[in-house]
Amino acid sequence: MSIEANLNKIKRLLPEQVTLVAVSKTKPNNDIMEAYNAGQKVFGENKIQEMTQKWEVLPKDIEWHMIGHVQRNKVKYMAAYVSLIHGVDSFKLLKEIDKQAKKHDRSIDCLLQIHIAEEDSKFGLDEDELTTILSSEEYKNLKNINVIGLMGMATFTQDKGQIEKEFKNLHRIFKKIKKSTSSISILSMGMSGDYAMAISEGSTMVRIGSSIFGARNYH
């Protein structure tokens, strides 16, 4: 199937309130343009350098989402244009994004990444760290970031019960935080293999790559 056919198939399955982030990492610009010409405007990348190269040459109405782990010293390279940073996993990173956004006289939307997986390799805050950040005076003084939601990645496993449990836990945290923080509206969870379950557990944003573009090009 073509990229356009894959994209349309997924869009038919998604509820209206769920945003599709087409994960275009490792994919060439002509693949992205095929999806763009089929109506997709939101793309996710996991390497800032690759995303910046694409931003420089592709249509300017594309929304670029940074979905990978972010190193603080790389924030400056995307601060001029990034639409949403998904994986904000520390207050130090949040401060750096605020600092770089200020230099460009703009405000950058962010999702705080919550550690829900049972794997050590996944990044993220625990529930106590999340609450501490959002209630701190230092956080309230950051004027160039908007924390608009939470993001999490389930354990990479065939055990659907475990994935469901992790998604339920993130949705519980999301609902709790939403009550006390008016800016919180997005819950980003679910990828190609588990997005249907993620949506049923309350996800409002899914990150789908291989189901749209096919297998990744790692060379």
C-alpha cells in the first residue's frame, strides 16, 4: 500500500479528538511530502539535527514535534521552529527550553514525560516529581514554555495486560493533574503497535510511523 493509502486507513480508525503525529524519523523528504500532500501536517522526529534539516526545506506550515529524548545542549537548534516537545523529562530541560524560546521571542509547547514502563531504558518523571515541578514557584516563573499535557511510553512487550495497566496508570495521573492545572489537555501515548489500546485508555495524541511509512531506514 502507498503512504497515502496507509495514512487514510489510520485516519478512518482514529476518533475525531485524537491527533495523529506521523513519525517520519529516518524517512526521506519525498515520503514526508507524499503524506503532506495527502493532508498530514503534523510530523514527529527523534533527532534534532535531522528534524532541522527537514524543516529548512519542507513546507513551513508543517508542525514539527520532537518525540525523542532531548539533550539540553541541542535545544537551541530547534527553538526557532519546533511546535511541540514530547519528552520533557526534567525541570532542567524545561528551564533550557524556556531560555532558548525567549531568545526567539516565542513560547514553546511541551509535554512532560512520565515514566510508566517497567524498563530502565525509558526516561521520565515519576508522579511525585511531576507534582513537585507543577507546584513550584520556579516553574510558575517560566514565561516562554506552555506545559499542555503528558506523554508516556509503555514497556516494549507482547504482554497486552501490562501495556494496558501502564496506559491506565498514565491516564489516572493525567486526569488528576488536569484538575489542578488548567493548561493540561493532551495525553500522548500509543504507537503503531498499541495505539488502539492507548486510545481506549484515554490517549488524545498517537505517534505512528511504520504503519504509515513502512519499516525504518537504519543505515
